[in-house]
Amino acid sequence: MNFQKSSLLKAISFSCVFLFSSPLTHCQTNTNGKKMNKVNFKYGEIVELKLNEKVHIENSLSVILTSFSHKRPYVGGPTKATAYLTISSGKLSEEIMLSIHGIEGKSKSEDNITDAERYDSLSWKEYDLQLKSFNYDQSIEIIVTRRMP
């Protein structure tokens, strides 16, 4: 009897360990250890793009923030920091750029630049992209809208 109880206890312990440790091996990460990409962003909402993370917008457009660069300004001269993106729809893919502009040594409230002049916008195919915020070397926020043909 003691042998059967001991075997049953070992089997139950092994089953519990196996069952409760299994979900840890099925977490939502890809093989590179990056977080899964959020899908189903809607057109017209603010989308945060983090460096090297692909986002999908209504399953018809995908965007990846690939890199950043900046212009070295002279004192009192114009500044420009640029985000480089890869944008894809269907089999079509293209590299695009969105930049933020300013004046060296002046804050946003002092440089007299409007938001339309400060943040780039561009059209690509039937999509319009508008830069809304810029966090150099980390992320940007954009709004994507789709024009109907």
C-alpha cells in the first residue's frame, strides 16, 4: 500500500509541475525575444512606433520604425531629426522618412514654428501619415488615415 501511495504522490507531483510550467514555454514572444506586435490599430488613431517593432493597421498596412538620424545645427540655426520607416501594403514596400523641425537653442514656445511646420506629414499610395511626437532613438507617434479612391 505504501508503494502505491508513494507512486501516486510522485505522479501527481510530476503532473502538477508539468502542467503549471507549460504555459511559461508558450508565452507571446517570437524567437528573437521581442514582444508580439499589436495588431488592429485603427486608421485615425495615434499609433506609437517603437524601434524595430512592426505594427499593423487594420490588416492592410504595416509600419516598422527602423532608425533615426539628426542634422548637426549651428547656434540659432534650424534643427531636424528624422525617423526612417519601412511601410508595406500587400506586396509593395517602401522606405519613407518623417522629420521634426526646430531651431537650435530655442524651446517650442520660443521658436515660433507651428505644429504643421514642426511635424512632417506625407502621402504614400492611399495613406496619409502625420508625425505627432518624436522620442529620439526610442519611438515616434503617428496618425495614419486612408483616403478612399
